[in-house]
Amino acid sequence: MTRKDIFIDNNIAKNFSNPIDPEYKKLIKWLIESNSNPKKHDDNAHLVISQKLIAEYYRTMGHAASGNNIAVIINLLTQQGRLNRISNEQIKEFKQEHFTKKVERKLVSNKEDREHIPVVLLSDRKYALTLDEKFTADLVKFPSFTVTVGKKPSDIPYDT
């Protein structure tokens, strides 16, 4: 069974601190509370992360006081074993295999976001939330992979 995982870009995670939009409240609730049956671990919500993404989160939001900030969510998911952590070594290996000169010439995202491409593509469901159009273009057009990318939670069937 495939883990119910999702990649959440830093530009989306900022909406977790003071979520007014019901869509973000629903996504946060799913992330926090989707741990109803520890025996069916894959059926629980998982956040796809890497060390670089965590560093981005903490740089921009670690100071937020809200109980729903991404740092609090990561801490909870860490305790419950619900992070799909993509290691630096996995990212490096992916890039060596898939980032050919031809592929790299077609990438339009910035250098920092290119480090996140393998994180999404190595995730189980290949679901990503991001507002970055260039990052989205790279994910959607990456050869041999099918990715579901959205700008808001309702664009992705994350809770199914």
C-alpha cells in the first residue's frame, strides 16, 4: 500500500501559522489527526520532507507562535513516525541518474527548488502543493514521472 504523503512547499506552509482559509484548516487537521490506526501506518497522513526543506521552513516560520505552524506539525509527525524523509544521499543519487544535461537544460526553476524536485519525485504519491509556477512546470514536465501539483489544498486529493 502506498503511504498517503504530500510535499508542501515553503510558500504554502506559511499559510499554516494563521489559517483563515477553511481549505488550509482541513489540510492541517488531516496532517495532525490522520493517525487513527497505528496498525495501518500507510493509511495515515505523511509529510514528505528533506533536510533542505526543513531548513527553509525554520528560516521563514520557525518564529511563528501559532500551534499550527509547520515546526509544530513536523515535531508531531516526527514523534508519530509520519514523515517521509528523503535523505541527501537519495537526492544526490536521483540527480545523478535523472538530471541529464538534456533534462537540466529544460528546467526553469531556481537552484534551491531544483533540490526539491527529487523529494517530490521520490515520494510515494508524488503530490505537491506550491505557488511557484516554475517549480510546478519542472515537476509536471519531468520525464518519466507523473506528478499532481496544486496551488491550494483542494487541487489535490490528499485525503483519499
